[in-house]
Amino acid sequence: MTVLYQSTRDKENVVTASQAILQGLAVDGGLYVPTQLPEFQLDFQQLANQSYQEVATLILQGFLADFTAEEIQTCVAGAYDEKFTTSTIAPVVKKGKDYYLELFHGPTFAFKDLALSILPYLLTTAAQKNQSDKEIVILTATSGDTGKAAMAGFMDVPGTQIIVFYPENGVSKIQEKQMVTQKGDNTHVVAVKGNFDDAQTAVKAMFNNEALKEHLAQNKMQFSSANSMNIGRLIPQIVYYVYTYAQLVKQGEIKVGEKMNVSVPTGNFGNILAAYYAKKIGVPINRLICASNDNKVLTDFFATGEYNKNRPFYLTTSPSMDIVVSSNLERLIYHLTANDPKQTKDLMTSLTTNGNYQISDSMMAELSEFASDFATEAEVEQGILATFTNEDYVIDPHTAVAERVLRKYQAQTDDFTKAVIVSTASPYKFPRTVIEGLTEQPQAGDDFALVEEIAEKTGATVPEAVAELPTLPVRHTQVVRVEEMQSAVENILGLQ
């Protein structure tokens, strides 16, 4: 069986895995999805004794059909090495009755590292396979974590440039300092006077701008994406759900075939979509719990079937989830339509034109494996304090959203299936929120001073990458309005 990739908006737009990775976003504005899911015989007794690298190799070989086994092994070996602070890569730790999947042991101490460590290898391999002689321009918007992780992955990779836009005043001070101090002659960071959705919409428009693409081609360049819109970002995320279940089997916490729930802090919908695909290929997942913050567009969607972006936008203490247009939801919508690209395109057009769409009753019925709720800012602080008080475990605000929503789900359903809480960032990435949650008091001082307060109060080790941040020189200072983003790209690339 050969897995190909089709656009969510055009049944004729079918490409290989390497072509989908190289393009990032489909030329018709859609997102690439597998034409069929690969068939796996997941032997969790065997997988329980395999490394993260071995599990990743297995899953990627199934999904990336036109990559050779040797190419996959090379990509995996390059990605998951000593840059991670634990050889386990993604530890699963038990706290109380729950399990935390720690995805923050990479170089930028956030979950994006797991996919963005391998994407440069996949992308450059894809370029070679397709005899591309063009420089690859990674163009992406970030709500906080993708930007730094992508730049860390692509720093000084030959044949690439990376341009990252982030919302000014819309990320944590630690996240911003990580980005603006990024090294690498091919890295470019630009703050945008707007929110993440503004920046992401403008990035999508550049991908779909035929005149701009032609101008790039004339200069032997082409766009690709490091955002989870790129299937090369999404597929590696499937790996850690397979690995998590295998680790629970290894630890004797779950019997093979016994189901688990997963609670996922959700913004752009990529992480929980990866869990959805993991379930489809055989990981025994019961409920996919979609956890939102005050920007609860997904909570409302799962409750009503209407996706409506015409709503207030809130800056919260979980900024990576401050999103009201969740791009990866389009992939789920496509599957809910029984893989109908015309119906999917019509719904996405309605979202662009009217700001909303409504799915059918039959599509709503297909959402039964999902649960969804949101956590307020006060509840996030409660989650941080309760987890530390009860379990002597420190979590970041995004993880706290997932923890609080899991508690709500359990209270509402009486479903106490063993649950994995996806921990997407180190608490040191959001020190102000964490220390205010722990002390129940507003804190003065800058974020870097608060890092030391967390360490003193909790004994949690400060990652080296955090400790060195205050001394790093700022290298990127450009700020633009949304309507100036394309000009900024053209200036950076020398196209004007």
C-alpha cells in the first residue's frame, strides 16, 4: 500500500509525501491529508521495549512512503539525539492517578521541538528527492513556541531561509527573548502589530499569492511551512502517542488493549489531530479531550457544530493557545465529510467570507470520540497550585488548561479511564503565571527573576537554555503592521 497525500480542497491534487512536505500548504489553499491511513500491526508488548527513535522510525516509514528506510533512519537519528535532555525524549510520569506526557525536554523546552527537530531533515531530503534546485524559504506565523523551535531546527541549514512572524505583546517574555536572540545567518524574526490569527492569515495569503510565488521562482526560491499545516510537522506528532501507550505498558500501568483518555491543550488543532490519527492506526484511545483557554472557539464548535471566529480575542496566560482560527481543524472537517473536498472547500470559504460555518448533524455524530471544554484564567492558576500541592509537581499554564479540563470532564461524565495529560511546555517558559499560581499573589520583577523564585520554591531544575537567556544579545528588532508583512518578506529575501 502506497500512502499518497491529497488536498482537502481538490481531489485531483494528489502528491507524494515528499512533495507534500516540500510544498507545506497545498497550492489550492487546502491542507494535505493521507489518501488512506497506513496499516500497522502495533505490537505494544514489543514496542514497550523500543526506544523513541525506533518507534518514530516505524511510524514514519508507514506514512512517508516515498522515503527509503535509510532516509527515515537518517532523519530520525539526526533529530532525536543529545539535543534532548533525556534519552527517553518524551517521558511519561505518573502523578496521582494521572500520567503526564512531558514533551518539553528539547532545546526550546516546548513540545514543538519533537516535530521541528526532524522537519529540517525531512524537508531537505524531500528537496533532494524531487531534484529541487530552489532555496527553501520557511515562512511561518507563531503563537509562541513554533517560531523558536523552527529556527532552532533550521538554523544555518544549507539551502534554507526561515522567516518567523509573531504577535507583538502576544507571547511570553521568555518566548520573545528566545526568538529575538536566535542565532543563524538564515533566521529572521519579525514582530507583528496584531494577534496570531492576523499573522497566520497574512502568511496563508502569501502562500496563495501567485505573483509572489512567481517572483520567488524567478529568483530560485520557493515557500514551505514549518507550521503544523505542513504534514511533515503533523506526522511526527503521531509518534509520541504510540510511544506513550507503549511506555504505559512497559511501566505496568496499563494492559495491552486497555483504553486511555488523552487531554490535550489545543490551539491550532495539530497536536490533538495527531492523537486522532494515532487512534485510527490502532492506539487504544477512548476519548480525545480538547482543552481550550478563554479563546474557546473549539469548545463551542464541539458543543454546537458551528465554528464562528467572529468573537472577542483574549490574550491569556497560555499564549500558544490564543487562536480563534484553528487551521488543522480543516483536516478533521475533511474526514467528517467522508473525505469530500468540495464540501470542505465550501465550509472553509464560508469561514473566510462570513467568519463561520455550520457542520451537518451527520458530521456532528462523527465527533462522539471527542470531548471539549475550556479553563478560565482563574482555573489555570488553580490547576498550577493544586498540582503542586497535591503531587509536588510543577506544570506550565498550557498543561494546567489540560489538567483543569480533564477534571471537568471527569466530574461531568464520571469517566475515570486512565488519563494522559499532555504537558506541552516547561513551567520555566511561563514563570510569572507559574509563580503567581503557586503563591496566589501578583509578582513584581521581570520574568527572569521569577525563574529563580520558582526554583527556590519548588526545587525544579532550571533548564540551561533558560538560565542563559538574560545574557544573550538581541539580534532581531523589526516590527511591522499586518499589511506590511509581505513587503518585509520581500525585503528580507532581496526581492525588491
